[in-house]
Amino acid sequence: MALSRIAEEIKASGTIKINAKIRDMAQEGISVIGFGMGEPDFDTPKNITAAAVRAIEDGFTRYTPTPGIPELREAICEKLWRDNGLQYAPTQVAVSIGAKQAIHNLLLVLSDGGDEVIIPSPYWVSYPEQVKMAGATPVFIHTSDETEFKITPESLKKAITPRTKVFIINSPGNPTGVVYTEKELRALAGIAVEKGIYVISDEIYEKIIYDGIKHVSPASFGDEFMKKVITVNGFSKAYAMTGWRLGYAAGPEKIIKAAIRLQDHTTSCANSIAQRAAVEALRGDQTPVRLMVEEFDKRRRYMVERLEKLEGISCTMPAGAFYVFPNVSGLYQRAVAGTDVSNSTELVEILINKAKVAFVPGVCFGADDYIRISFATDMAQIEEGMDRLEALLTSREGML
Ligand SMILES: Cc1ncc(COP(=O)(O)O)c(C=O)c1O
């Protein structure tokens, strides 16, 4: 008996696959330095874990309303106003199990079979798969390091058809670290809004941004934008809370209510204890976020400097998130460690086997000329990993 259409169509997550391979090799006693992680290596700040402990001790262990406890919805509204200049009522906010579920809910609510969803590429691995799960079709706008991985108003206009329903924008972006300026976001979101297209603005990396750049939310550009843009954010990256599984969407009430109805029948509420902790994350001391970003900044500079020295690799400086996305296509014309390499999957395979360093092939993000390297791993590991990579690529056997 065949499985469903969705089961046949949905691809395994490339990032999750790499991490499973590292675990398997570790079990065989082989030490691999992993750069595949999409999560901060920092612990959740103590004030947040303490709030969770209090919630357990208070017996706060039952189902909550599907869209979240009132206190958290209010704290999210305060945050959106304070940080982003967005004025939402708690009824316009829905808490989900990670930003991942928030985006999935929205895609199911906003698109149908036959609809198209525009995704700038390179993209976060789950966007195309979630679009397909909604029965819609992903439409990619390709970018490269030559244009800092940015789409343009012209390329967006070209991608729009009468079937376009949603445009996903992710700034700061995974995997490239792209950060759009306010002017660029205004132009891009403006085109979508004018054409009546919904915008899902995935702002999960909002806090992980460098060089004093200020994050801007497209929904803040005016009333027309508030009607069409849905802002998605979460706790995983800014507060090192990946395992707590908590994110949210804020937008027009009709859309948020529909997302809640849907979530009523899938997971219902997010974890009650995590929700109490999240209130503390938003209202408590923000110093740990700043310290984490300062540390990421050092690693980012170090990594780009090391990579830029390697022949065949060129690397732009990411403006946000915690990944570098070097162009490695200069290695494809030759053999690496005695083996011909012609794409990112083959290169990653060789690097993991011969240099014992694990990266994610760019093809997972729709860009085969690149690999993704996370710097959410401590400096000692980064140094060792870069040494191993350099040793392999500069050794006599490395380049043949
Ligand atoms: C761009 C982007 N959006 C959303 C998510 C989902 O985050 P979470 O579900 O942990 O909140 C991730 C996680 O890797 C991401 O990189």
C-alpha cells in the first residue's frame, strides 16, 4: 500500500540528518566537530529556568488555553510594542510549539492547493516542505553571495503571478545571515501589500544581529502593512530555549483566530511550564542576550577570517544569525583529499570522513555552491574545526 502524497513528497531535514550522522560517528568513538547546529550553545538564562521551576512547584501543569496563557500573550504584546513598534491586542497573538508550528499554522490558514508561496533562496529548510504540506507550491527567488543574498523589488515582481498568496521574508536570515535594511524591507513588503499578498515575516533571529544594525519589522510600516503582514518570532534563538519549544505569531485577528482553531485540533496549547518561563524571558533581565550576541560576534569574525584564507572558498560576513554561508564552488573543479568533488553533498561527505568536521550541504537550503557553518559552538571547537579544515585543504593529499 502506498503512503500518502505528502509522505512521498516531504524531504528529510538536511540539518537533522547531519546531526544524526555526528551522533552515530561519536558512538563508534570517532570525534567529529559538528558545525551543523541551529541552536545556541549557551544555556537558558538562570532567571528563566527558575521561573519554570516555580511553575512546576506551583502545580502549573495543566492544559492552558490553545493560544497561550493571558499573561504570556500580554507580555508578547508589550515586547512587540517595545522592540518593534507594533501595537497588537492579546487576541492578535497566538503562542505555538516553536516558530516552526506558528509558520506551519499560517501556511495552512493562508494557502490552498494551486496557490503559490514565494520564498527567497537560500531558504530555511522547512519553508518549502511546509508549503507543500499545505498543498501549495513553493516559488523560489534565487540569490547569491554576489548580491549579499538579497532579493530585489524587480525579482519579487517577476516571481508574482495571479496565484501568489504568500511571500515569506526572513531577516535576519538562515542560512545566509542576510539582514535587509528598512528601505529594502519597505520596498519588498510594499509590493506584496499592494498586490494583496500576505507576508509572513519570520523574525526568529531578530536579536542576533551585528554591527549595531537595528532590526525592523515590516508590519510596523503602516496600517496597510498591519493588515497583510504576520510577524513570527520565538524564544529558541534569543533566549537559548530551543528545547522548550515556544514561538508565536501576531497579526490580523481573523488569521490568528483561524490559526488557533487549527492548533486546537493538532497540539492544542504549548507547554504550560515553558509559557511561564517565557513570560520571564520577555519581562526579565535582557543582559544574557547581549552577552551571547557579543560572543557570537567574535566567533563570526574569526570564522570568516579563517575561511577567507582558504583557496577555493570565499565567505561574506553575515550581518545576523549564527551561520556563515561560504561559497565553496571553487573546490568543485578539483579533487579534495584525492576524490573528485562536484557538489556540496560530496564535499560535506569528504570533510566529515577525512577531516572529521561536519557542515551542512548548501543544497539543503537550495544553494549547491555553498555550505552552512554554524558558529553556535564554542571558540575552542571552532579553532580546532578550522584547523582541521585548513589542514585537509592545504595538505598534499588534500588538494590533488
Ligand atoms: C529561520 C527559522 N525560522 C524558524 C525556526 C524555528 O524555530 P523554533 O521552532 O525553534 O522556534 C528556525 C529554527 O531553526 C529558523 O532557523
